[in-house]
Amino acid sequence: MASVDTDKLAQDAINAIADKIKNLKTLNIIVAGKTGVGKSTLINSVFQGDLAETGMGKPVTDHMRKITKKGVPLAIYDTRGFELGKEVQAEVKHEVVDTIQKGLATKDINKTIHCIWYCINTASNRVEPEEIQWLRELSRENQITQVPIIIVLTQSFSKKNANALRKMLLDENLDVVQIIPVLAQDYEIDEDYVAKSYGLDVLIKVMGEALPEELMDTLQHVQIASLDEKKRCAQAAVATAAAASVGEGAAPIPFSDCALLIPTQLTMIVAITVIFGFDVNKSILTTLISSTIGTGGATVLGKTVVSNILKFIPGAGTGIGAAISASTAGLITTALGEAYIKVLELVFKGEMNINDLGTTKGKEQMSKAFKEQLKLGNSRE
């Protein structure tokens, strides 16, 4: 078997991850609503980087600030909370519309406003008629620009009250994409009962349906609210890589030449890493590569290739000289991608630390997940 320089592959992956993140399109969101609706809590619960805690942000207008963080392809345009008063409401609406129009005029997706969240505090148990009118006027001025508007019902401690408020707003027939009740963080009502957070995953799903396709990787990279959406996007990357591997293995190749699949698989690993948004260092990637690709370039756990893995792969034979087919190439690539997703899922859930991936524990977890995925893939054949 040809040897594989795992250190070089890890560095190549680090470079590719940095380049991919650097080239992600910037997602721009306007967040509006009255004072005290919980905009900062919502922002910090949905996105990585504690954006709303990084300071006041850069003033854009008298009533708006732009919140960004270095290295995060996201900008939040936070309108100052407005209370009742037609003059202030008119100013805020004008600034929202003006910001949208200026962004469109640049013809640069990185400067265009992509979504508007209008936040209403469910705990207040009412929506002022002036707010409904404000939304109607904003929708009218937005008819040409067509920026998706999502009403977010914040601080929805009572799902019953939230659903009642949502129904009332739906009856207003507002021109919005969706009305979503959320509780951004767990809320301790007393020592015996904690209201669990909910709704943020629905917000991310709706965002994914409303935003342009070129912002999908950005959305998944910056959001920390929905594991399911990250997995869905990551599995699409796996499917793409598996299809490419099938093409590469269209003519059966010797198992010892399985390293030919590595560039495709490395691209897949890079894509998954960016989607999950974790800070993965070279040590972690070296461990990942050595535990799956191995020094022999077989992409199946190095020294255990013949004795432990080939028996899981249909049509691979029992010797090092055996050939693999297109379907087997796809199976191996799929198993690698799904195993990596499984491990990152543990990190997302807090069951593993990201730095654990660079240790013996991480190597063992990845190896175990990879073998399990090979077995699952084999059973589907």
C-alpha cells in the first residue's frame, strides 16, 4: 500500500476549512421589536459567538446598530426597541426600509438584507394595534424587495398563550413567512419546575426554507440552535461525496489504491466541519485521518483493514489485492462521513468536548462509529 502523509492531509484540511469559511456569504438579518422583548437572548441562543454580548455594535442609524464578530459570517442589524408613538415607529420603519434598499443597491449578497425578525413578547399577552399597523406598512413597502419577514413570539413560557397569540396574528393575515413561538433559554419557574427552551429549531428550519441557496452553508455554520438541520445539511455533503466516489470507483480498483478516494473524502470532511461550526485544529484532524484513513491509505482504520473491515464490505474479497467496486467506494465514503457526523453530534450535545477528538478517546470513538456505519451500509446492500 502507498503510504499517506496524515500530517500533510490534516494541514490541507485545515487550510481548506479556513478558505471555505472565509468564502462563506455573509448572512444579514434585521431584528426589530419593542423594548424588553428579549432580542439579545434570542440572538445569542440562535447564533455562535455571543454576538449580542460583544458590545453595542457599530451604529448604522440613530435607531439601528450593526452587530458583527470577527470570523463569523453574520451581521445582525438590531433596531432600537420602540414603544408606542407614531413618530418613533415611523423612524424605525424608514430605517429598516432604507437599510434594505441600500443593501440591494450594492448588488452584493454580502451586503443585502436577507431576513427580518419582528419580535413580540408573548408574556405581555397582547399585541398593540400600532404594532399590527407597523407590520402592515412594512410589508407594503417590502412588496418589491420581498425580504422574508418572520414574526418571533419570544418569552413563550406558556405554549397555550403562545398558540393563542399566534392564532390571533394569523387571523390578521399579515404578509409574513411564518409566526414562530420560542422560548430561547430554559426558564426556572420554581425549584420544582423548569420550562424547557423550544422553537429555535423551527426558526432555523423556516430560515432554511426562506433564504437563498447560496446562504445555506452560512446559516448552518453560524447557527447553534438545530442539530437536525446541521445533520441534514451535512448528510447532503456526504451524499455528494459518495456519488463522486461511485464515479471514481466505476472501474474496479485494487483495495491498495483506495487512497485515490481521499481527496473526495477530505472535501467531505471539510464541508461537514464548516457546517457544524466547531473550531477544529490540526491535532484533531490528524487523529481523525489516522483513525480512518490510516498510514496505508486504505481509508479503513489502517492496520485493521484486512482482518477487521474487509468482511463488512460486499465484494471486497479477503486479501489486500482485492478490488473494490463503485458501490463499495460509495459505501466507504458514506460510512466515513456518517461516522464523523455521529462524533460531532456528541460534541454538539455536550457529551464530548471538541478537544477530545484529538485524543485516544476521540480516535476510539471515531473508529467505533466508522465500523458501525460500515456494518449498517453493508446491511442495506
